[in-house]
Amino acid sequence: MQVISVRKHPEYLKAAISYFQLHWGSEETNKLYENSITHAMTAEGPLPQWYLLCDGEQIIGCAGLITNDFISRMDLYPWLCALYIEEEFRGQKLSRLLIDKAKQDSKHFGFKHLYLCTDHVGFYEKSGFSYIGDGYHPWGEKSRIYSVPLY
């Protein structure tokens, strides 16, 4: 298994766009993923980052590291987003490879914490995240916010 940084490996750009759109996109958001991933390639700052998890040549998962995940807590960043593992590969703790890469990069970039928003309870705690409160999305939904220190 290998975690690929799309920014460091531009040859994965089109595959990354397609993969994120397939698993997270919709007719309304596909352009958002295409635009964000494309412009991440030449961003001056360290964010955003987009990652693919590959088993040989097969993409089996993804995640992003972004400045805000459509949540009201704009004072917090970076955010782990769009974590996905193909169903047939779940239960093998492979999501931790993507989470650990996001943690590693966040620490390298000088951040002291990594955040995420989710409705899952019990999953991210296994990777060191702690619930810190609720945030609100522009479409009116509430999500739980988690944080992990990067010491």
C-alpha cells in the first residue's frame, strides 16, 4: 500500500479528480473537486493537499487536507476531509495510512492540531481524535468537530 500526494505526483491529477468526484462528488460539486485539486498543484502555500491510497496500480482510497470543510469554525485548520476506503478493503485499518499522512504533513507544515468534522462516533477516536464541539454547515446541518494534537 502506498499513499500518493497528488501535488508531488502530478501524473495522478486526472485519476485523483475522477476518484474524488466518483466517491464524494455530485452534479453540483464535481466542478468544486476538479477546481480545487487542479489549483492545489500550483498553490503557493502548503494547503490544500490531496492524497490517494494505492494498492499497486489500483486506487483504493483517498483523503484531503484543506483549510475549511464547509464548517462554521473557520478559526480552526487544517481539516482532514473526504476520507474514503473502497468497501472490499475496509476493516484492515487502511484509513489510518491516509490519516497518518495528513497528520505527518500537517505537523511538517507547522500546524499544532488537525481537525475533522463528521457524524461518526467511535471511528476517529481510534486514531487519536477527540470531540471538541459542534459546528454548522452552510446548508444548515450540524456536525461534530474532532481534533488531534500533532506533537
